[in-house]
Amino acid sequence: MQDTRALALTFEVSGLPPVKTEALSIFAAGHRQATRVRTLLQAALVAAQRTGWTPLPGPIEVDLVLRCPPGHRTSDASTLLGGVCAVLQDKKRVSSIGLAHLGVLVDVALYDDDRQIRRLSYHEEPAEEFSYQVRVAAVPTGV
């Protein structure tokens, strides 16, 4: 039987991505990134439901495109990628803190763990308003 699940998922998010800049988990209740985390999780949930996405178990690549007004970049690429990747992986491994405040969004995961990432890409595009595009895809076997 042929595996018919989607191997790439691309979606758009309004606003800025969450950034990972400190040791405190961005999933902690009341964290200053909480709104950005919830916005990303909601967008990922809608995209996953629309396509029938199931979390990828093997090697993946993550692409992030930040759209921002010229001269208004808010963070460096590594903190933006770190925040996005932390949010999109399975959060069950973050069990040391309470995640009940996320409600059903706690189950949103596009892949199992950051250790699966084999390729990362980031670039910026000029725009009137902040937004970003995320793409998660399976890396072909043997790469």
C-alpha cells in the first residue's frame, strides 16, 4: 500500500514569529512570547487540518520567510528559527512545565523533535506589514 500522507506543509502567519532568546521556556504560562506562540500554533493547526498532515517521524527541513518593513527587523535569524522550531515540534517532551494553558494547541506538532532537522533556511522579504511563511518538509532518504 502506498503512503499518501503529505510530505511538505507550507502556511502563512500574520505578525512576528516567536523568538527563543532565554532559558525560560516559551511555553510557560504568561511568557512574553505567549501571543506569538499561540498564533503560530493556531496557523499550524489550521494548515494541518486542511491537508490531513501527520507529524513527520524522519529527517526534515524547515524554511522560514520573514516579511517585514525595510529596516524594522526585530530579531536575528537564529532566535527566530529557534522559536519557530521549538513551537512546531512535539511539546510532550516539555512536560517539566504545565502546558494546560495551551488547551488543544498543546497537541499541535508538525514533527517529533528538533533532532530531525537536517536543513534550515531563512530569508527576508520587504513588506508593508509583518508576516511570515513556514514550510516543513520531509528530507528525501539518503540526503
